[in-house]
Amino acid sequence: GRKWTEIQHLNVELEGKTVLIRGQAQAIRAVGKNMAFLVLRHKGFTVQCVVTATPELVSRQMVKFSASLSRESVVDVEGIISVPGIEITGATQQVEVQVRKFFCINKAVPNLPISIEDASRSDKEIEDAKKEGVLLVGVNRDTRLNYRVLDMRTSANQGIFRVQCQVENIFREFLLSQGFVGIHTPKLIAGSSEGGSAVFKLDYKGQPACLAQSPQLHKQMAISGNFERVFEIGPVFRAEDSYTHRHLCEFTGLDVEMEIKEHYFEVMDIVDQLFVAMFDSLNQKCQKELEAIGKQYPFTPLKYLRKTLRLTFDEGVQMLKEAGIQVDPFGDLNTEAEKKLGQLVLEKYDTEFYILHRYPQAVRPFYTMPSYDDSRYSNSFDVFIRGEEIISGAQRIHDPEVLTARAVECGIDVKTISTYIDSFRYGSFPHGGFGVGLERVVMLFCGLNNIRLTSLFPRDPTRLVP
Ligand code: ATP
Ligand code: AMO
């Protein structure tokens, strides 16, 4: 085969050499009839290519053809590397390619619904452009999601989904290093696993069935099956009714379940170590990606402590009270109160990542272990980034009779979960675990304001395509 050079490897050391490159035409500009500039992009790197009509070498026709190319078309260019005397602002590489041969490999449609350049602009740039009456193409969120393939090409999106991959990677690596076993549980199940109404119902060959709202019941059953410590990375389905900035109808759950010896704090210890390792790793290994995200969506680096702050729910309620906000000490915190508490915690403890534990039992799912000293509370916790929930977790009830009673109290059809309840009749270890929303972690670590930004193909109450 021919010798190809990657755009990212084009540098001054190649001056005078002939190279063959492939990329997508990001910008095209004709200067008179004898010259055209093309910026080619590949893997996020860009280089300026100059097509100059030159007797015997480059025809005027070729200049015309290259200047008339549609944006995002895929082209191969053979040319000579030159070093201009001035800084090149519109490309990442500081050399130019003097084009000798030019082939269009695949033509994009002429009027793209999204301009990658415009879709890369920050909110401020978009606002400024609007004030000046500049027409931008494809900056509206729905347009971007409708043409997600084009939208994905922006540097920020390239960054976001690489960060997401790293979050998943660290989750797996860290847990494997701590003796956890990766499992996969069914997504077609007989009933709701969390209680509540947010389930997608379907017909399973004549039997009523649901898409799993969480791997909750089966990850606990894996503990009953002696796996001791398990994790799962998989899809979670919630038939959410309302359209919010942080709820999807399908998201990726990072789930953990483990035996505990004495205290649900053993589960919180894993959360603590896992997330400090994760944030450290993101800051070290994803610098370029975070920079690209921050350029379009400016954010401050997440503040977190070496040892994660732990507050009880009551302490949280107290802090809110002192700030003049009354909340029900045995109810759940609403989104606003959570956000406010996040601010108060930041001011007082200088961290944007913390654990709130010992929630009121009444607001937790049926399988949650009540506190031994006061059954109005529970051995449970939520974890927050920048005042928004990313994790729920708890110790679980491992006594089948107590579990049945709780399920009945919570209005759950016990028939649909009888195999789960039975799994605790054969000798069961005390255990606990937690569930993390992957898209929320990425959204909040990067200070983004909408979960649709961190889902490759988001599913929300109104969107089922692409
Ligand atoms: P989870 O579903 O894991 O519990 P969550 O962030 O939805 O995560 P909840 O405890 O259900 O947490 O809800 C916290 C608050 O978020 C609620 O009090 C409510 O204000 C709001 N909320 C929850 N679900 C929805 C929803 N589907 N639509 C709008 N608001 C919601
Ligand atoms: P919970 O219902 O709190 O707990 O879910 C766990 C985490 O999943 C994320 N999450 C969501 N992300 C996007 N869109 C949604 N609609 C959505 N709903 C939840 C949040 C949340 O913290 N079985 C328990 C976990 C456990 O106790 O192990 C559970 O499902 O980040």
C-alpha cells in the first residue's frame, strides 16, 4: 500500500517532503481563480492545504474543483510540506500542505444541517453572533441531536465521550483491583425492581414483563450466590414522564453490590476510594479532552477532598435550616434543596463531592435496611457532585420475612419478586451496594447543564431517534 501520514503527525521536520493524507474538509475558501485553501481534519487535528494553479503541476480546473467541494467531504491529498513564516490560526498543525494531487473519496451533501464550526461555539459566542445578526447553522439542541453524527464531530463532544469511556474504565479497573467480579443481569424482567411507576411494560411472549429499572434484585441475588463482591455496567430503563435536565429514559448504570461485615460505611468506603481514584485519573489522563470540553462549555475543575466528606441527612437538614430553608426532616430533599445544600457544603467544607447518609426510611426503596437504632432512618446514602445526585446506595434487608413485609408496605406485588425474596432463604450474608448514573457523573464532573450532552444517542420522553 501507499505510505500515509496522519494529520496529527505533520510537523516542521517534514518540510520539503511529500506526504499523502486523508481527512474531512472542515473549511474551504477560494482566493480568486488560481488559489484555494482547504482545512482538512482527522481525529480532531487540522491542517491547512493550499491549492495553487501552477503550470504542469496543478490545473486551474483542480483549483476550481477543490474550491467547490462541500464541507465534510472526505478527501485524499498528496502534497509537499511547507512552513509559512506566520502562525496558522485556523488549524492545529503549524505547517501547510502544498497540494499536488487531490481526490475526493466521498462527497458530503452541499447544505449540511449542522456547521461543525458553529456547533463548536460557546454559549457566549452564540449570543454574540445573534446580537450581530450572524446566522449560525445547527446550534439548537434538537437540531444537534437530530443530526447527532455531525454534532459528535465537535472537539467538545469528542472530549465528552472519551471522558465517559475513561469513567467506565476506571470503574472497572478499580473494582477488579478490589476483588469484584463483573456480571451481567437480565434486562427483561417480570416486575418493577425499584417500586414506583417508572417502568416500561412489554409483552414477553404472552407474559407481562418490564425493562429492568435497575439490576438491583439480580445483583443482590449474585451475592446470595456467593460472588461476594460484584459490579455491572449496563443499560437502565426508566419510563420518566417529565422532561428534566438530568433524567433520561435509558441510561448507563454502574452498579456495585458487596458483602459487608459490620456497617454500611464499608460500602461508602468503596465509593470514596473509587471516586477519588476516578477524579484523579480523569484530571491526569484526560487533560486534552477536558480542555476541549471547557473551551466550548467553560467549567471550574471539580473540588474534592482526599477523604470524601460524609454528612448525615439530619446534618444536611440542619444546615439548610440555618440558611433559612425549611425541609421535612423525614421527607426527601427536592432538587432545589439538594442544589442549595451543595452550595452550603462548598462554602463550609470546600468540596463539591460529598456523601449524605442515614436517610429517612420512608423515602428509600423497599429493600433498604432500616437503621438498627432508629427505624425511622435507614442505612442508606446518596452521593452528590455540585449539588446533584449521582449515586444512591444502601445496606439491604437480608431477612426474607422483613423484606416481604417491607415490599407489601410499599405496595409491591410480591408474586413478581418471589424468586428474589426466596434467594435469602438459603443462608444470606449481610450486604449492600450502590448505583451510579454514568451520564450524570460525566455531566457534573464537567459542569454541564444537560444530561443529553453526555448521552451519545439520548432517549428522553420525546426522543427515540436517531
Ligand atoms: P433517583 O431516580 O435515582 O432517585 P433522582 O435524581 O430522580 O434519582 P429522586 O430521589 O427520584 O432522585 O428525586 C429527587 C428530586 O428530583 C425529586 O424530589 C423531584 O423534585 C425531582 N425528580 C425526580 N424525578 C423526577 C422526574 N422524573 N421529573 C421531574 N423531577 C423529578
Ligand atoms: P437510583 O434510582 O437512585 O438507585 O439510581 C441510581 C443512579 O442512577 C442515576 N439515575 C438516572 N440517570 C439518568 N436518568 C435517569 N432517569 C436516572 N435515574 C437515576 C442517578 C442515580 O443516582 N437500585 C438503586 C441503586 C442501589 O441502591 O444500588 C437505584 O437504582 O445517578
